[in-house]
Amino acid sequence: MRLAQHGDAGSFDCVAAFALRSSYFAQDDRVKQLMPMIKAVRGTRDLLPPETALWNFVEAAVRDVFCAYNFHEIRTPIFEHTQLFSRSVGEETDIVAKEMYTWEDRGRAQSDQGQSLTLRPENTAGVVRAYIEHKLWDRGLSKLYYIGPQFRRERPQKGRYRQFYQIGAEVIGPATAGSESPARDAEILELLATLLDRLGIKDWTLELNSIGCANDRAAYNEALRKALEPVAPQMCVDCQRRAVTNPLRVFDCKVPEDQAIIEKLPRISEFLDEPCRQHFEQVKEILKSVGVEFQLNDRLVRGLDYYTRTAFEFTHGALGAQNAILGGGRYDGLSEALGGPAAPGIGFAIGEDRLVLALSESAEGVLRKPDVYVAPLGAGMNKDAARLARELRRHDIVVELGDESFRLKKSLETASKLGAKYALIAGENELSTGVFALKNLATGEQKAVPRTELARAIQG
Ligand code: HAM
């Protein structure tokens, strides 16, 4: 063997790397103990099996329901220009003011000015940006859904994470395509009721409000400003600022001492103009006719600035403090605010983490266990067992494959532990005769089955 020599650059690197690795592995346990363990970032979490089976079960059901309502999937990037969120969600909202993960992103060139980017805290803004960028209005009404992670720097607790998942949908398009119709609002709400029912989630409450259009909002904001003027000095600093800059956001305040003041403020329901009132009446009428129950809540204004008219939340008692399982509403001026054409829209986002928490279904209940455990018996049998497993998997049979180093007892124990229905023994004898021992692990019954009939026997 030729050892590396001075000037032999490539080999020198190899030798150095080898020396480093050797010294790492040679560390005694005391040194290793000093090595700090790296954990998931606070507010983020790993989703592990079997729980992931529950997530997949939810997502498969959701995709089915979206399909039945003729929605199609959209995938947008998980980071966007910061301005997209400040212009849509609103500067004064908790999300933009306190919770976004924002960074200055500089390119590789020295001359690069850099740009402010943000991990998406929600996805309506991204979808509307994509709608404008790809001129989706040419297609009439767009009915889009998404499933994916969002990021908010909130205080973590049960049901509230810094990386969480939303299942959302947006219906957006030119008014001529029917995007402004109360029928769209009612259809979205009926879809959500269907979806929750399909998942077996029963004790939900739909809270419904109309927060009016830009005209109503101007009058309402003025009334709020007036009402807040004498009381704002007794409120928290955030509310003192909101009272001047964006009085509607006072309703996002969580400070207990401010609640008595907030309770006495004017209500948006008194400020709706005739078209908004009628729009809301029609939404309610359709909901009644399709049998979707709701509760009116004229304090529900939602924590994002883009909303107009219909606003809603579904709450669920079992979720504790974070009881909003989903929220949404109309955003008729959002496209224009982002530089696009008029494109009324309505949508929602379900907190998938909370949806999974509210499920009565257990992960074990939806987990697909192996149909068969193929046990190679004896040295040299791995390759034949692999061929057998490949044949069975082609028949949509879930196969777990053992190892030739296992004794029969260990294979059978492993198969039982995995919850497999059958164990299939692949020894030299079986391969030469073409007849295999198929053991039903629940009953203990064992049958001799020819190779060509194995799939049918397992599926039967
Ligand atoms: P949102 O109310 O901010 O609305 O969020 C929707 C849902 O996401 C909440 O009801 C909750 O279930 C879940 N969620 C929010 N923050 C967290 C968190 N930190 N941890 C776990 N779950 C959370 C929106 O995001 C709007 N984009 C919805 C929408 C779509 N409006 C119109 N179209």
C-alpha cells in the first residue's frame, strides 16, 4: 500500500480526514458525555409513526372532499418577500408586528443589496400573489387548496406551535365568474361542515360574522376611534397605539384588564351598509337551507387586516385554550392591495395540528399493518426472499422482509410484534418444491400454499 506523501494533495486530505475521524471515535465516554445533544427548535416538533398515519388519514380524507367540490391543489413557496405579508396581513397585526421569521437575504455578489424575506406565517397572501403573477383570472373562478407548514413566533403551548400545518382553500376570480356571490361563502362553510363530519369531529361550533366592506369599515373605524379616545390611556400600550393607527385591531387584545373596555365598544353589525347586510342575509339563508348550524358573533373580526364581509371561525371544545380549529373569511380587496385586478375571494385555513388533536380516531386505528412477514430461513436465503417479497408487493400486499440471520422463533416474534397477519417462511425446501408455509399469526393455523396462489391466500 502506498502511503500519502508530502505534496500529494488529494491523498493528504484523505489521511488528515482519517486521522480526525479516528480521534473522534477514540474519544472516551467522558468526552462524549460533554457533547451537547441537539434538540428540535422550541415550538417545532417531529411527527413520528404511528402518529403520521393519522396525519396521512386526515390529508387523504381532505383531498377527497376537495375533489368532490372541484378544488385543485396549489403549492407556493414557504418563503416570500416580507412586503407581501405586511401589505396583506397588515403592519399592525400581531402576526406581522411580532411573529414573523424575517431575515435579510443577501446574494453572493458584493454588490447585492439584499432583500427582506419571510417564512410564510399564512398562505392566503402567497396564493393571491400567485393568482396575480400567473394571471389566473383567465381561467374564470379559481378554486385552490393547499396543505403545508406555516411559521409564527408565538409562545408555544398545546395546539400552538412555531411551525404548524394548515390545510387551506381559496376561491378567487373576477366578479363575473361569481366570486362575489354569497353562494361561494355558503359553499365554503358547507364544505367545512362536511369535512369535519367526515372526519368524525362532532362538537364543533361555527361562529359567523360580517365585518362589512371598505365603506362600512371607514365609518366603523371612525366610531371606534371616537369611543377609544377617552378610554385608550387606561389600556395597554399596544391598544393605545392601535386606537390611533388601526382601531379594529384593539379586538385582538388579550390583556384581561382591557376586556371590560373592549366589551363596551361599538359593534360592526350596526355599521353594515345595505349591500353588505343583504350579502350576509343570503349567506345565512343558504346555510339554513343546507342545514349547517351557526352562531352569530359580532365581536369576531379575525386577526388579519385583509378581511371583508363574511368572517368565521370553527371552534372545538376539546382543544382547550387554543380552541379555534380553523378560521377564514372574504378578502374582496386583497388582490388590488397586492397590485392585481379586482378579484373578490373567500377562503379558510384549518390548523392541521389542532384537527389531529380533535380526532377521536387513534393512530393505531388507521395504521396499515403488514399483511405478511416474509421470513428467509437459513444462510443464503435473503435473495430468494427478496424476490418473493417483490412478487407479493406487486399485488398491493404490504410486505415486511426479515433477514436470513434470524432463527424461525425470532422471525415469528418480530412478525407478531409488527402486527402482521401472516408469516411466510422462505427456506431452501420451500423454494425447491415451490410450496410455502403460510402461518396465520392470529389463529396459529399453518397452510401449505403453492407460490402462484400465495397472493390470493394472503388477500383472501
Ligand atoms: P388564521 O386564523 O391566522 O387564518 O389561522 C387559521 C388556523 O391556523 C387557526 O384557526 C389555527 O387552527 C391554526 N393556527 C394558527 N396559528 C397556529 C399556531 N401557532 N399553531 C397551531 N395552529 C395555528 C389564516 O391563516 C388565514 N390565512 C385563513 C384564511 C384563508 N382566510 C382566508 N383564506
